Amino acid sequence: MTDDARLALVTGATGYIGGRLVPRLLEAGFRVRVLVRTPLKLDDVPWAGDVDVVEGDLGDPESLAAACEGVDVFYYLVHSMGGAKHDFETVERESAENVAKAVAAAGVKRVVYLGGLHPEAHPGSGEPVDDLSPHLRSRVEVGRILMASGVPTAALQAGVVIGSGSTSFEMIRHLTDVLPYMPAPKWVRNRIQPIAVRDVLYYLVHSADLPAELNRTFDIGGPDVLRYGQMMNGYALEAGLKQRAIAALPVLTPWLASQWVNLVTPIPRALAMPIIASLQFDCVTHEHDIRRFIPDPEGGLTPYRRAVRLALQRMKAGEVETSWQDALVDGAVSDPLPSDPDWAGHTVYLDEKERRTKATRADLWTVIEGIGGENGWYSFPLAWAVRGWMDKVVGGVGLRRGRRNATRLNTGDALDFWRVEQIDRGEFLRLRAEMKVPGRAWLEMRARDADDGGGGSVYEQRAIFFPRGLGGRLYWFAILPFHGVIFNGMANRITETALAAAAGEAA
């Protein structure tokens, strides 16, 4: 890569598409700058050292203007997936207006935006139907604002994206895996044109080379047009399952369907709702003009079942590059644990445990870093499961979100209903709670060498809770008896498992 290589600015680099686009832009010879709210989330990504990381936000015109300096191509990959309590349409509109002003002022040569396929009021008009879902309506508006910026904009419009870790794929996967018979909304009969994530990335990279005069939308989709029910059964065949009987029921509204998806799958209600709302109409391409400027990838666009097959292979090999889990949970706290030793004036409740073990620190750390997901939490599985279901009932992520990699955790990774806030590999792990609780909660685990000369290691565990109001205080004392069982058992089992591994036994 040379200093005169084009500079691409990627927003949404900690998200599903952005996290995959950055390394592909680097491979294509671009210099890459990323604009992120929390640079710490990029500490463990393999390409972090190859990009210019700028801290900022689309809602902050000053940081946005600084990030746009010298940029040739601006990738707009940020979408709000907030719940109904948030005026996300206003937030997205203001963000798009900030970007439009910033790219025009900085002399950016091209904007590339990824929006969503939507039905048209009249074929070929480009005008959306009147009763479009709020999320799709907002994406249409963002595209229009960017195209009116004076900077040539390619607004790519994609439907269901299929790839390991994508929200749409995970929803299909879990619904099909769990339910042998499926009562479903009538939209399972609607036509869908899914597209493989690899093809979305291909179009995004090559959109930087579109002719300078082009300022328009482009529909993008894969080679297959299927009904949603066919997509579910196509997944079943690739996963080695029997095809599912699907009954279309007219009584399941989008809201009811999102509750159903929230309970049956790990996808939280706030993420399920916009996806389901977008499925109320046929979701297919209306034109194929992109082929006039960007030829199909070598070997052609990826058929749906091959996209599913590739996604399953990635999952089996533990090579899920990015995941829907990377998205922050609507309503969950995102502020880190205060470092002030006086707890920054907060009321704080602690539950601290310490255990000595003959296992080495390395063996102990292996167990700590492998916690959650399929390995569980080493204590009272029923209690953890009940807490997960309680969280799902109130719209949280629940315990089935799992983890992206079975053995390795990175900063920002989702871990069941926690998120990795800090990891000092081999020594310290801090998790921030994303379940619904009346306050803010963290769980810390530390492995250190025993300092008394007797060998072995010491396991330290600390649960931290900042209650919110009277409800938070009552919550802590109500669950205190369970903590005595759960956290004691957890500390005991983690050290026992580490010792068994050290002795070569099955954990």
C-alpha cells in the first residue's frame, strides 16, 4: 500500500458489515480510516494496527468533520436498530444530514451507503409504498439525504443478508432448528431475494470505482427469489434436518411475531421487530442496473443454499468473522465500570470470592476465557436458565445469545447476556451485564500466581452492582440468597475444572 492510495472512511466498523468490509478494503489497496464511538472495541480485531482509528460519532459534527479530512470514499454503514422508546428516525435523519454537510465540505469524491430493499408504490417509480415500516422508511430517507449532498452517492439497497452471524440467518437458523412444526405469519408466503454477505461486500468494495457522475440507488440481490418458508426449509436441508411444516396464520401481527421470535430464538425483540416489519411485503429487486457498472463476481452471485452451506461451515470451524451479537443491546448500559476507587459516588454492592488451586494460572485462565455459551457458567444451570428466560420475557437478549468463538474472547464480544468490557489475556476478564436489571452490573474474574511460594494459582471473582433507586436495592437483596449458591458454586467449579484439566482429566 502506498501513501497515494485512496483513503476510505468506514463508519459502523464495529458492526456486522463494517467489520468485514475493512479487511477487504485493505486487501483491495485502500488506506482505511474508521470512525468509532469506542475505540477500545477494536483492540482485538486483527486489522486494528493497519487502520487509522478516529474516535467520534455521526451525531457530533466536529468529530465527523475531522474524520473526513483527506477522505476519497465515505462508507455509511450505521443504522439505528433501537426500540420503540427511541426516536431513531430523528437520530438517523440528523446523522445523515451531518454526514451530508461533512462530506461536501471535505471534498469527498464518493459516498457508498447500504440501505434496504423496499416495495415501490408504482413499478419503476422508486417511490416507496405509504405503509413502509419505520426502519425501512428511515433508510430510504437517509439515502435521499446523502444523494442530495452534492457528493456522488451510491445507495445500495439489499434485502435479507445471509452469512454466518447475520441477524437474518440466525433468525432462520434458530426458528428452523427449534420448531419441527411452525405456526407463522402470512408473510412466510412473501417473496424474498436474499443475498450472501460475500456478495454484499463485493458490491461495497467495487462501488468505490463507479463513474463519478453516478448519484443514485442500486438494488442488489442474489440469484434466487424464494418465499420465506422456502428459505427456512432450504436451511433445514443444508443443516441435515427434515423439512418443516409451516402454517401461515393471519392473526400473527408483526408485534406478536417479534415476541415469538424473541422467545424462541436468541434474537432480542428490538432486533427482531425491524426485520419482521420489513417482511410484510415482497422484498425483491426492481432493477439490475448494477451489472452495467459492476460485473458479477467470479463464478457468479452466490445461490441461497450455498450461502447457507458456507455460513454453517464457518460456524462449525469457529471462524465467524463478525456477528449480530456485536450490536449493542437496546437499553443496555454501555458505560464502563468507573475506575475511581471510591466508586465515583455510587452506591455499590459487592459479592467477592477467592479460591486457591494447584492448577497453573494458564490452566485456570483457559477455563475463565471459555466460560459461557456451550460451556455454561459452572454453577446451578437451572438458575441461570430461569434468569435467561426472565430476561427474554421482558425483551432482553436472554442466555442463548452464546458466544462467537468457543475458546477465545475479545473486547466487545457478546457472551450470553454479558458483554466483554475488558480482557487482559491470561489474567483478567470483566463482563458488563446486558440483561434487564434495575441498575448496572459487572462480573470480574481474575487468575494470578499464588504468592506464598507454594505453587499453583489463585482465582478471584467479584460481582459488582450499582442499584438504581429503591427497586435496584430491593432487587439485590432479593437475589442475595441465590448469589450464595450460584457464585460460591461458580468459584468452586471453575477451580475444580482447571485442576482436572491440569491433571489431564475430562473437565
